Amino acid sequence: MTLPALQKTWASLLPGKFVVFDGPDGSGKSTQLRALLKVARDAGVETVEVREPGGTSIGEKIREVLLDPANSEMVTRCEMLLYMASRAQLVEERIVPALERGAFVLADRFISSTLAYQGSAGGVAVADIMAVGDIAIGGRWPDLVVVFDVDWRTAQSRIMRTLDRMEQKDAAYHQRVRDGYLQQARAQPSKYLVIDSTVDPDAVFGALSSGMRERLSGK
């Protein structure tokens, strides 16, 4: 497909859509997020990027509390509720207004992260997370969740900075996180796209692009 044809395709598929990039820490999702943002904007699509936790003034304050290694005593239910509080502010302040004016919203993490980290890995019941989540987001679920799948050793080798409170958890915890993402994808195959992110970034983006075009076009 030629570049003009590709840009036309993105220009028709992305406006008004809400897509989430998710996956274990070190999965490379941030690299792919930047690449897709460039493609969308080059195609002339108004694109709004948000991250979790954070993305708003209130959310960034909650983020500091959640990721501070000094807060090691935080229980998982508290953790889950703080993520949801940040998410509620983000949805109402930024996501819904952007979608209402026809922008493309690309989120770095969403409820899929809570289901994996606090649910599958942390032990909070999925039903509890979903009940609180539906209140937090007012029923505005993503059109597509892209999971960048990676094994723990590969992921760890990519993290070249001081680890935050969540990243400091052990290998068994992070394996449960990965399993949690894959379980979500198996449960909702029409709403999830799993990408092998152990290969080189260009190959990952190629799989991402073709997968997104297929899912968002409904073909």
C-alpha cells in the first residue's frame, strides 16, 4: 500500500476511536505509541495522547503516591482504588471531550492494566474491579486494547532506569501480570489485539498497523 493510501486509511479509521496500548513493564509499548502518534498526526488526524496513572493535574498527584517505592505498605485494594480515581478524572476531563469532538484517543494503559496487575497478579476479584471500573469510566470502554506481549527476562533487560514501586515486584508477580493480559485477550478476542513485542520495533509496528487496520475496519 502506498503512503497516500495508508494515510487515507488511517484518516478514515482513527477519528472518534479510543485505543489503549497495554502490556507488562518493558514491553516496548511506549516506543510503539510514539510511532503510531506520528503516523496518525501525519495523516491529519487530531490525536490526544493520555497516560495512566496520571494525564491530569489530579491524576499526576495520584501517580506520585502509587509509584513511590516508599509506599511499600500500600495494600492492593487501596492500589486498585487509587488507579480508578485517577482514571475517573482522566475520562471525564480529557478522554470523553476528545472523543465527542471526533479526535483519536490513544491511552498508555487503562482498566486492562488494573485487571492484570491488581487482579491477576494482586488477587483482587475481577468482578470487583469491573464494578468499580464501570463507575470510574462511566461505561466508556475502549474500542480496542492492544497488548504488547513479552517475557519477563526480555522486559527486564529493557528497563534502563530506577525501578518504580510496581516494577520492583518479583518475577512471579510479573509472570502473573503477563498471564493476566493474555487471559483478557482470550476472553474478549474481538476487543483485544495481542502483538509479539520480543522482535525488533519495525516488525512490531508492522504487526500493529495491520492488526489495527483489520480490527478497526471490522474486516
